[in-house]
Amino acid sequence: MDNNTISLSILDEFLPTSIGHDIIRYISLPDIFGSEAHSLLYFTGRNLARKIEIKTKEDIIYIFDKLGWGRLELNKEKKRTMTFFLMSDEIVKRIQAPIKTDFRLESGFMAEAIQKVTERPCECSENINERLFRVQFNIVFTD
């Protein structure tokens, strides 16, 4: 087995409902696009949010659930920022996976979706809390 080959046991580390998506996202895209993969995923998420009718924060929460991205909860809302937490069994599996995982696609989606709902320009960053097995999305309004 060469250094670019993954073992079959890695496939068991992901949920069956998302394994195809995860392997493409975490192995194929970074291999093809290198350091640009993070930006590509972020802007792919933003583009996806533009294509879906989103009118409320509840719509965003519903979409995350339907896409199998996890359970999204609004944690804090202030004048210039918003914080959301993303949790689920799927998130636990992704964080525990033996390959490098990220949440750039979801982060880009959050940025565009919140921008649509609030009609305010914003960006989103994500922090992975490996101890609590959750992802924190930090929305910052740029107006």
C-alpha cells in the first residue's frame, strides 16, 4: 500500500449515510485542489445557500438537518455577531475520524444563509471542539 492509499478500515469510521460524500470531500478534493480545497468548499457552501429558498433561521436549521449535516442550534445573537453550535452522531464520527476533517462547506453555507436572512453582509468561521464533539460557527457581520 502506498502513502496515498487509505485502508479499508477508515471506511468504518464514517456513517454509511455520508461515507461517499465524506471520502470525496476529505480525500479526493484536497488531493486534486491542494491548499485551495478549503476556499473551494467555503464558496461551494455559499453558492449552495444561494440556490435554496431561505427566509428564516429556522429554515437554516431545517436544511442542516435534511442535508444530514447535523443538529444546528443558535447559541448567541448580538448586534455584530451570531454563534451557532452543530452537534450530532455524524459530527462525533467526523471529528473522531482518522483523517483530517473540516466544516468549511457548512461554514460557507452559514455565511450566505445568514446573509440572506438578515440582509447584512457577513462571514463565517468555524471552530471544532474535539472534547465536546461539536462545531461552533461564528458569524461576523461586516457592515
